[in-house]
Amino acid sequence: MTVDTPQDQPHPTRMLFLGDDRLADGFRLIGFETHPSPSMQEAEQVFRDLLRQHEKAFVIVDDALMQEGIPSLRRVMDEGGRIVVIAVPTLSAQPKLTSDVAQRLSTLFGAGAIEPGQTEEG
């Protein structure tokens, strides 16, 4: 019989939200580690720490932060793998897809091909 020691057990995946403080409250309530309205420097530090510590993480950022050009965020997205990042719109914004997949779909089908609320009957 073997006994698992804490160092033998896999580290859990961290769940983080970085973005608008109004959204942060909801993510905090469902168990996310939140960083409400972080500065670019604060967000850079969070992603740099995740990379340096080789942690697994599921990170949700708001669209505004995704568009800031944060170097460590770009590195995380380029590497892929153990850190998954998705973007969500602000509460007042029209939903729009800003992922790499959404950009590829937009390139293939045209920028206006996929709009919120649009039906096939048009």
C-alpha cells in the first residue's frame, strides 16, 4: 500500500479572472482568484508568475485587457498548453468574439458574417 504525500499529488489548476471590477465580483463568488481592474503592470506580473512557476491555470480576462498588448499574456497565448486564456466582453458591450479562432472565422467568412442575434432568414 502506498500513501500519497502532498508533493506526489498533482497541483490543482488555478482559476483566475483579470478585468472589470463589476465582473470580478461574480467570478469571485464562483471560486475564481480575482484581480479587479488590474493595471498593465499588475496583469504582466500575474502572467509572468504563472509562467515562472510552471502552474496550470484557466484565466479569464476582459476584452479591454486582452487588447492591451501585455507581453507575458501574449507569450502565454503563443505557448498554449498548461495555461488557457479566454476573453469575455464587458457587461455593457455588445458580445463579440476576439479569440484567434474568431479572427480566423472572420477572415474566412467576412467581418459581418457572424453577428450577435443574426438569423439565417436575415
